[in-house]
Amino acid sequence: MAIGYVGGRLVPLLLKRGYRVRVLVRDRDRLEGRSWLDRVELVLSDVLDAAMLPTVLDGVDTPTTSIPSAGSCSRGSFAP
């Protein structure tokens, strides 16, 4: 997720170091203006869609996340 504070700073650093970066985002429009947008693999999905995660993560060596805490998630809690 590269639209927030952490992701928006992590992506350029990874690219600078030569990593291939796959970015998962629900709304592509929120990435407009990012200088690195044309250098990442963009995946439109929702991290809360558990059925999609195996496909989204296929071929990923090191997934990272900066998902907000469950308490601030508007779609519900991650905890059972």
C-alpha cells in the first residue's frame, strides 16, 4: 500500500535499491502524481479480500504492509 506515509516513502527507496516493487491498492487514482508509478507493478485489489491474497502475493519474496491498526479500519476488525 503506497498511498500512506510509510508506503509512499518505502516504494521509492526500494526502487532506488533496484528492487522490483508490486503495489497493492484499492483505488489507482490515489496514486496519481507519484513519480514512481510507471516503475511498479500495480495490483488493484483489497487486502481484506482474503481469497485474492494468494494471487496477489504469487511470486512475491518479501511482502511488506503498513495497514492501519484494526481499530482504525473502517471495514471491521482483523481480530476474530
